[in-house]
Amino acid sequence: MIFHSKNIKSKNNEAETKFITYFEDSKLEDLNLSLDNELLSKIKFTLDSEGFKCKNGELQNINLFRNESPKNIILIGIGKKEDFNLDKLRKNIAKAVKEAASLKSKSIDINIGNLVSLMNLDEITRTISESAVMAEYKFDKYKSDKKAKILEQFTIIYNLEDELESIDKGINEGIILGQANLLARELVNEPANILSPIELAQQAKKAGDESGFEVEIFDEASIKALNMQAFLEVAKASANPPRLIVMRYNGNPIKKDEIVGLVGKGLTYDTGGLSIKTTAGMVTMKSDMGGAAAVIGAMTAITKLKAKVNVVAVVASCENMISGNSYRPGDIIGSMGGKTIEVLNTDAEGRLTLVDAVNYIIEKEHATKVVDIATLTGAVISALGTTTTGVVSNNDFFYSRLEQASKICDEKVWRLPAFDEYKELIKSDVADLKNIGGPKAGTITAGLFIGEFVGENPWLHLDIAGTSWSEKDSGYESKGATGEGARLLYHLIKQLEK
Ligand code: BES
Ligand code: ZN
Ligand code: ZN
């Protein structure tokens, strides 16, 4: 789909489908849509007769039964003006785009005249284009009868010439963020028989080449040379060798000592190891690299949109499998940072890979702030469901930046307590730490386990086990991977520009 912006005065290229956003208190005369009288009276008729109340989420298609464009108008209810926010716009546009696609429409336009007084122009156009990009996605690459994409053009109509710059800036940002989210979804949806650690590393390299960040890939021998003992323990039962993926982007050479480190969990499959999962628990475990997908997606947007921040992203990618060479419950293992770990459950593997990645990003890449993002615990789903990402942090200011980023993209976050008492739960009698904290506060103890390796650096831990996967299509989300984290991490990095 190609996006355009167009001044209301230019009459050429009418789209087949016209979107009109409608508030409960909107008056057609006030919308300044520059439509001819025939269309205006059709809309008026529909508003009077069809019981369209402009409630948030309501859609009304008006078929004009003619060959010239517009062929139909979709009225999009967005509720009361005072309750308006960007996420309502995002969800409603997605719904309308899906409706237009089901009507086999090739082109859409929307006049944003009645939205401009409510939000910044670039926010509005970013949200619309991001939503339209995300709404189109479906994971159908392995289906023989996949449907061709029908929508070709999306035009945003504006009223004043001096609005053009902000409008185009927003459109560009929205497309890139939408694509970053879809890249993350595509990586997560790819099954584990295709997406091995080697293939994930290649996909990261491809993303880096296309968007302009540097990618370095470490093979098993180099990982051994780095002494990443905990990571290697998890990886060693698999026939697919591990890879350490390092991505670098220097957006602020003046402050070259300030580096934000992003660490994504990259388990391309998690059987649970000898603490084996049930089939029902295992069947979606191709998604256990959702954190890796989020950081790769975020890096594409950070680079393409030239964020003024230095960012390094690291993924310690492997498979948690079973063989004669598996690590076992009861083993005591080392780690790159030197701490010893008693393994009490081989299914709590993510944290073992993450601590070495965190250690690497601080010691070797000199990250001064660390964010880790991981499909880490089932417990976060019990606590927060699939709506909200659970967060553990050691720094109020850093968390406040994440909250700000979360408001912009509506990827919801909630901070969990991290009192010292919880740290007692991961102390081992026979080693420095144990890899599970028992049945209580599982998300917090998993987070704090990683926190043991961040030192004094400001740190955010994002548990996306609930939010990275969706059981159904809804709004701009599709069944399967949600791409959670790609847009959120981009906006977090943007917050750190200031
Ligand atoms: N990858 C899982 C967490 C997960 C569960 C992600 C459900 C997505 C959906 C992780 O490696 C895991 O198995 N965690 C265990 C930890 C436990 C053994 C302490 C869990 O949550 O059960
Ligand atoms: Zn596991
Ligand atoms: Zn896992």
C-alpha cells in the first residue's frame, strides 16, 4: 500500500472508498469535506435513517452504487470528542481498512480536517498510517490459497498548505513503525523448523542491511570464547547451534559514552528441556523469541527514523531441547559474569540466556542503560492477562520514560514491586543463585534474577509472555504474534533523545 497526502483543493485521483471520521456531536456541515451535494445528501440520509449513532467503534458503509469514485463511503464513529485519543483512532482505522479490503476497494482517502484541533497533525497521520499498515497483515505465507493484497493507495487529505510537512513526517513515521511491528510479527510467526538461531541471525542481518544498522554474528566457538556458560548450557542439547546476535546503531556520536542496551530473549523453541512442557504448553513455543523480534523490529525503526541515541541490541539465540547432552535439574552452572547458578528447572531457561546477554552488553558493548524484553513467565499471564506487559525496574526515571512511550503507542505496561524481600527467593543453598524462585511472584523473581547482573545501571525488564501472542484477530492485531515491543522500544528510545 502506498500512502499519499493531498490538498483538499486538488480534485484529481478520487479514491474508491472515502473514510469519514464522525464524532457524536459532529455536524456534517462543519466537517469541511468539500463533497458534492449528492454525496452530502446520501450521508445525511444514512445518518438520519440507519440509526448510526457515531459511537466509538461503530462503522457504517454507504454503497453509492456507481462506477466513478468514490464508490462507497465508510462512516467511522469515534464517540465523544472529549474522550478522543490516538488508540481509538488506531483501532477504528484498522477496522475500517479491513472493511474496505473486504469490499475489494483498491484505494482509500480520509479527510483529517475534523481531527486536527484534537491532536498534533503528525501524531494523527502517524497513527492512521501505522494502523493501516498493521491492519493489512495476515500470516498466510504457508497457505496455498493466500489472498492477494487488494488495497493499493491510502490518501490523507488536508486543508491547509502549511500542514504538509507535519503530515508527511507523521505518515513516514507511521509506515516505518507499522512495518517494524509487522517484521516482529513475521519473525515470531515463522515456525521453529524454519527459524533456527542461525536463520534468526540471518534475518537480523537482512534487517540491518536494509535499514542501516551494523550486525555482528558470533558462532558457537566465539560464544565459548566469551565464556557465556549459562547461555551455552541451555543451548547444548540442540542440533541447531546457538548464535549471539549483536546489532549496533550510533545515533549520537557527541555522547558516545551513553549507550542504551536492548536485550531480547531469542529462544527459537522452548520444549522446557528435561523439565518438559505438555504438548498444549509447547505448541506456541516458536514464539519464545518474541523479545528478539521486538528488538530487531525496534532497531529498524530507530535506524530508519534516525533517533539521536546510541543503541546496541543483543540476542543470545538458541533452542531449549532434549538430548543425552541436556542440562539437568540439579546441575550447578557458571555464567559469563562469574556468578554460579543452581538449575532447579530447565524450563526457566530464558533467564539463563538473558543474564549472559546482559553481562555481555554491559561488559563488552559498554551499555549504560539496559532494557531486557522476554517471553519469560507464564506467571505474568496469571497476573496481568494478555493486555499488559509486566515490568520490573531499578530506576523510577527510566520507568517513567517507558510509561510515556507506552502512552504514545498503547502497548500497555505495568510495574511490579521489586522489594529486596523477593531477592531472598532466588538465593541458593549450594550456588550464588537458583534459577527459579518457587511458586510465588514468579514474574518478579524471574525479573530480579536478571537484575542480579545489571549492576548499578538503570534497567527495565519487560515480560511480554502475555502480550506477544493473540488468540484472535482484533483491531490492528492478527491471530498469532502481536509484534509487541517493537513500537514500544522505538518510542522509549525517542524519549531518551531529550
Ligand atoms: N517461555 C516460557 C514462558 C512462557 C509461557 C511464554 C507461556 C509464553 C507463554 C518460559 O521459558 C517458561 O517456561 N517459564 C516457566 C518458568 C518456571 C519454570 C519458573 C513458566 O512460566 O512456567
Ligand atoms: Zn521455558
Ligand atoms: Zn522460554
